[in-house]
Amino acid sequence: MLTILRKCGSGLSSFTEKWVPDAWVICMILTLTAIFLCIFGVGTSIEETILAWGEGVWSLLGLGMQFTIAMVAAHACVSSRPIYKLFSWLSSLPNKSEPIQALILAGLFSLVTGYLNWALCLVACALFTPFMLQNNPKVDVRLLICASYLGLGTVWHGGLSGSAPLILATPENPLLLPNQEGVSVVERLYPVTETLFNTFNLIFLFIIGATGLLITCILHPKDNARVLTKEEVEKIMPKPPANLPAPSRPADYIDRFRGWVLLAVILLAYPLGHSILTQGFGTSWTINAYNITFLVIALLLHGNAPSFLTAVREGVTSAWGIIIQFPFYAGIFGLLQKTDLGDWLGHLFATISSTATYPWVVYTYSGFMNLFVPSAGAKWMIEAPFLIPAGEALNVSVITTLLAYAYGDSTSNLIQPFFAIPILAVTRMRFGDVVGYTFIVAAACFLVCSVAMFTIPSNL
């Protein structure tokens, strides 16, 4: 049975690698699809459709910048000397003769970082894996990568950095803006105390995280594990940040003055702390608060401006996809807001679902679309305008729809090559080498999530 599943996973990987184009091209395919639906489904004229797309194209710049900073700040946190020392110590904790212990540690590390910050999980797990391989030579490298991928495949979107919940919690987000008929997608903000800290969500995250970790450990082969030689591990070990050269001019001394970092930390942290104390955590924890937190951590870890700015510059490289894709997804958002496309799609979803089945339909749809649109924030902006109204028409609350969307977006990450790129690049493995295992974990998570979707209260 396991052999059959591995073959299915490998076949799926081969198919996606051959046929699924670049993420920006997929964005253009979705744009063309939305245009066709506007013209032939809704009945909007070609000119009205193009103008609606053009009106939306710059509407998500603020949101795109927020997610770009999230990626850059997470990279800056990991690219610091204290984190390198932490990785070296942490990876030495498991018994070298017990590879399951290494899988448990890697899985827990991924789950914790995934809950805290999706971008942190993406970067930290990629850099932590070589340390684990160096100190745990008997662990199967494919299963170790699978364990390191669990955070993004199980808990991240229900965690503190969940894109969709944070968008609904952020003041003046685009979903609060009225469409051409004067109706907004949502009528109020939804603080994270109602979404991320909802009792159902917290219990679900524990169960789905434990499921993924348990299945990963069970899959580790007793014999013939695929391991890397000492020489192979040495080649992939990351190098710690280089020491700054000795200052040679007055500007160098000014740049390295630690007071700049302290000033930035105070200016960033004090308003956030004041907001939490006076308004409460649930109201204060938005995308901006999340970014401030990790910028402050990055500044403190680096301690001086040159080191911090070098890490930020390198982090921008990993965020280029967000920068270029968001305006085009904003164009699709414009079609949903400025035409009747959102209402048309909402009616379609309401027609094919019932109150009992709608969460599962949203979960499955979200997971499927994530295979093609791996940007959860952008995807939520183009799907929320019809998923939320369709749910309300079936007496399914905004929060229930939101959580179903978030869970589906997480599960299919396990078979989505896009987010595996950093860890595969570091370990020099192919996605086809690991997807047989991640597919099995995804299948188990799908079954657990399906049960959860048919038992989730419709009025959370």
C-alpha cells in the first residue's frame, strides 16, 4: 500500500514539474479566466471588464508591501549569528542512533515556527535541515525534509501569521470597501480572538499537527534509509554571517553605532505595546503588528545597522514573487469588486452546496486552487468576495468560511513544489525525491480535515 502511494506521489510530482507553469503565468491564466467569466457569464462588456481590471490593479499595493516586509523580516531574523548558534545546539539534542528522535525534533521545530510565522518557517527550516543532517547521520533525508515541511502543510494558516485571518483583522483592508453596489464583502473587522484563537481552531491545529508528525515518523524506513555522506553534508552546510571588516572611515563608525538599532526598536515596539495594553491583544494583532514584532526581533538579533541591512537586502530576493504578482491579482480583485462577477460566483457556490457541506467544499476548493496560486493572501483577496457571500446565503458564518479556506490552503502545501524550493535548494534534492512521502502525509491530513469540516459549527 505504501509503495502504491509513493508511486502516486512521484507521478503527481512529475506531472506538476512538466505541466504547471510559473506562478506569474498562472496568475495571467486566472486573469484570462476571470475576464471570460465576466464577459460570457455575467454579461459585462469587454470595455467595462478591462476598465474594472485596471481600476483594481493598484488597490492591493499596501497589502502587497505588508506581505513583502513579512518575508524580508523573517529572513533577517534567521540570517543572524545567534540563530546559527541556536541551530547548532538544537540539532545535537537527538540521540544519533535514533533517527525518529531527529524527525520529531525537526517536525516540532517546523510546527512551532509555522505557527509563529510562515516566512520564518520557510527560511528557518531550510537552514536548520543541514544542521540536523550533520548531527543525525542515520536519519532518512527525504523524511527529514518531509518533517521540516509540516508547519507549512498543517498549522501555518491557522497560526499567528495566517494571511486571511490577519487581513480580516486589519483596519481599512480592501474587503471592507463597498463594491459598485455599495456593499462590502465584510461589514466589520474580525479580531484574531474570534478567528486564530477560536477554540475550534486551536484544537484543530493540535490534532492536525500531531497527525502529520505521527505519519511522518511511521514512514521512516527501518532499513536502507537514504542518508547523506559526511562530505555531502559539508557541501550543503550554511555559512554563518561574515564578520564586518574593520572600520576605516568615520562613516563606518556612524553606521555601526548601536544606538540606531535601539532607536528603531523603541519607535517600533512602544506604539505596539501601548496598543496591546490599552486595546487588547485581539484588536492589536494585525498584519502590521506581526511585521513590527519580527522587525524588532531581527534588529535585536543583528545589533547593528550594516548586519541588519545586509540580511534585509538578501531577504528581498526571496520576496520578488510577492512584489510582481500582487498588482495582477489586484486586477482580478477589481473584476470581483467593480462587476457582478463576485455575486455570480457566490450564487454558483451556494447552488452546489448546503449548510452542512459548504465548509468541506470551501476546504477542498481552497486546497485545489493553492496548487496553482501559492500566495494565500492574494488568493484570499480574489476568493473572499464570492466565498463569504455564498456562505452567508447558506447560513455559514464568515469565521467558519475563513477557517475552512485556511485549512485547505495549508494541506495542499504538502504537495505544492513552490514552498519547497528553499529547503530543496539547500539540500540539493528534487521535489520528486520527497513528494511520495509528503503525499501520504497530505492524504492523512485530508481525511482528518474532511472529518473536521463536516463537524465544524456553521456559526462560529
